[in-house]
Amino acid sequence: LVTSSSSSPVAGATVTITAQLADANNNPVSTSGQTVTWTKSDANGSFATATSTTNASGVATVVFTTHTVAGTSTTVTGTTSAITGTSSTITTVAGTATKYLVTSSSSSPVAGATVTITAQLADANNNPVSTSGQTVTWTKSDANGSFATATSTTNASGVATVVFTTHTVAGTSTTVTGTTSAITGTSSTITTVAGTASKYLVTSSSSSPVAGATVTITAQLADANNNPVSTSGQTVTWTKSDA
């Protein structure tokens, strides 16, 4: 008769598996010295030892470390020659929330565009924790850019979101952090890029040249926020306001 000290342990935690030697009617049989070999139905998780030996009560035990992913199900079987038994299903659950997993809808948004920042409440092994009503305060590593709101609240899935408007300058990098008391998490780096070309920024090498001298006129392809756009092969036609 194989049992577990818990049928719904926290993912990554240990449980004690017990195998009681029994007769056909499930009455305990007190036979010591039987070697029990342990196996499991799921590839994940591990036994402290591959085998155990029954004590004077006919009981063998082993410590089993569960998989770190919540929702992983397994059964454990104890076997001695033709004598065998299998536990009921053991299914891991998420542990206590210890962090936020913060992500952005884009890691390379167009400068000045918006992204959605998501903070998922999670346990130590990154399993989602479904706790609603947590107030998440948003901060950023770069002075530029802005949040639609300073705080958000987690929903029933433990998720909070906020819209972040990026800086209008391409190449600006920032990270976003979500915090609730001692629970926190930071996104990977978000770096803005130039948008679609929409204009030329035309300059002269001199705004007051000597009459009859030459100047060099430069046209830089740019997006709506004047960020340079690196596109070759564009034919530029030149005109002037004076005859």
C-alpha cells in the first residue's frame, strides 16, 4: 500500500513515500528486510535513494523531490519481486508568491510607441500564483517614457498590466520594475528603434557661406520623431527656393 505524505505538494518540495507490505485484504504484514525498488510514472522528480528496506512493521519509506513545475502529476510504485503497489496521483501546486515575472509586449518598440508591460505573480520556481487584488507600483530605470498609471492591480490570475509610452529618441534603453511590498520583478531591457521613414532632415555645411562659394547639402532620412532611418538606395531630387 503506497502512499504520499501529500497529494498536492508545492512544486519542488519533498514528500515522504511510504510502502506498507500488506495481504490481499490490505491488512499490514510485518515482514522486515524486504528491498523495495522505487519507480515513478513521470520523468521528472527524484528519489533520495533508488531502493529502501522494510522495517519490523513491513514499512519502507523514501523521500521524493517533486518537479519544480506546478501541475506536474506522477504516481510512485514500490516493487519487491512480484509484490508491487502504486500510490494515488501526486500533483504539484504553486508555492508562496516571491516575485513578479515582468515582461514587455516588445523589447524593441518604435521610439515614441506604446508597449504593454505585464507582471505575473510567481513563486520561487517561476510558477504563476493566482492571487488577485495586489497593488503593483511601476518604476523604470530611465528617466524618459511614461506609464499610463502609476499603479495597477492583479487580476484573478495574479497578473497586472500597464501601458508604457516609450521615449521618442531611438536607442533609448530602459527596464521596468513592478513592486508590491517585498515582492518585486524587473523586465529585460527595452530599447527603442527608429520608425518608418517619413521625412528628410536637410542641412547645409554653412548657413552663411561666402557669395559664390560651395556648401555641402545633406539629407538624412528620418522618422516622425527625427530619428535617423538607415535605408540605402533612395533617390533624392534637389530643388531650391531661389531661382
